[in-house]
Amino acid sequence: MSELRKDPLYDRWVIISQERGKRPGALKMKGKSGNCPFCPGNESSTPPEITADRENGTKPNDRGWRVRVFPNKFPALMVEGDLERERTDLFDRMQGVGAHEVIVDTPEHERPLEELDEDQIKRVIRIYRERIEDLYHDVRLKYVLVFKNWGEEAGATITHSHSQLIATSIIPSNLKKLLNRSLQYYKTHRSCIFCDILKEELNSGERIVYENQYFVARTAFASAFPFEINIFPKIHNYNFITISEEETSDFANVLKVVLKKLKQVTNNPPYNYVIYTAPNLIPKDGFWQTIDKDFHWHVDLIPRLTKLAGFEWGTGFFINPVSPEEAAQYLRKVNLV
């Protein structure tokens, strides 16, 4: 069983997961699809599926799926068990209760996400929404993070295109900072900081990468990494699970376009993206009473073009060799037609 431990100096939780350390190096598959556990025909190589988008008449854990979800074979957190929180004068710990799932984006081994058609990407997005909503029925789980690691340097161990989600029994520190900042801004300005940023970015245009009816992709004013991109819904919405079908179509479009542009400009880099949405079971008093007004779900997309070194780790500062304005200009110029 994994365990969560809190560092009293840095006020952060860490997952101690011995199961993750047992992942065999043989899972780093870079060749053809024959032995890939994520390919059709190899369903028995993974844990039993949780859900799937399937062709009519096909059976679970068999061929015929379009998007497939199953528990991670080497999970950071597991659903079974109780939290069993323990506290000493200095240290907090609790059992590693949560969930860790794999979402296989496509049956096609050689097709990265940006090369899928938009209907297939929509299927992936619907699965994201469905899994978050389902996990939020578990009152022990306070947050679900959906993320994608593409490329070995971004943390992927299998080349077949897939996403993951991890549900945690605490609200992660990164999200807490975002929630605190958006709340303080709302108290001062009575408006959403994300919406105000969008207005300014759209008025300026210099950091806009791409937009459609419902979404905007932009390089952040203070990008920590070269070609770092944020994707925001244009319509204020704090919770990803309420995404409409029309928004799902536009979200699929913006993901595909931005990833294809990034691939062309930066020569197919490894990358991570994460979806930040509202936490679970928000009481309508106290700290969370305005979250529906002050928070805005969004995506952070980070190409792995530079590495963190001693200065970054020691100070929390980041050195970005490409200005966000220059990065946006390069990306806008890419013609995908």
C-alpha cells in the first residue's frame, strides 16, 4: 500500500509508492506494436477495464474498443483501504487511498493524439469527463487530475498514445495555490482572474496561438518553459465535468491544432499536459463559497525543451530562453492546411 507523507518544511505532500518502483524496464517499448499491452488483442496484458468507448456488440476486455480505461498496473494510489491519518508533533501521514487509471487514446499504436481525427479526440475528452464525474462520487477523493505524458523525457514509459488520471484524498498544493490566488483576486476585483487575463490577451493578440468559438490557446505572459501554452474556455466555467457537446468539439479542435503546430515548430518534442478543474465536494460556505465565480478550468501544456537545474530547484525561478511573444508568433505562422 502506498502512503502520503507531509513535509513540514515545504508544506507539501509526497506519495511514497513502492509499487511504482517495481515497473519493469521492459515496458519502455519503442518499436512495433506486437508486444504492446495497450494494443487491441493484448487486453489480457492489462488489468480489467473500468470502462471503454466500444463498437456495438463488442465485449469488455476484448477487441472493438475505441478508447479504453483500466487501473494502472503499477499504481501510485489505490482505491482500496481507509485513509488512517496519523499525526505526530511534526509529521503527518495517511494511507495512499486514491485511484490511478490509464486511458488509452486510440487502438492505433503508431498514432499520436494530434494525428487522430477530431471525432476520436472527442471520445477521449468524453472519457476524461466521465471518469472525473464517476470518481467524484467517492467522498474520500478530493481531486482528480487528468494528465498526458508524451515521450520518455516527459515521463511516458509506453509509446502507445495514452493519458492518465490520479485521484487523491487531498487537494494538491499546486491547485491550492491557484484556488487561493483566484479567490483573493475575486475578493478584490469581484471578477475572475482567468476571464480578465483572457480579455487582455485577446485585446493584445501578441501571445494568442489559436482560438475557435469556445477556446483560446495562448503562451503565458511569464512562461516558465519555452513554448508553454495555456488553453482556456472562453465562457467562464469552473468545472470540467460540465463541458457541453459543442465545447467538447471545440476542445478537441484546439488540442489537435495546438499540438500539431507545436510538433512542426519544435520538432515533435516530449510534452505534458494537465487539466485543472474544481476539487470535489465543495461546501457552499467558508473558503469555497465563490469558487463557481472565481475559478476557471483550463489546460497547461508544457513541451520538455529545457531541463530544470540547480538554480531552478534552489530558487523556484525559471530561465526561459524563448519569449512567449516570439513563441506565439512562430506557432501562429504554422499553416496546417
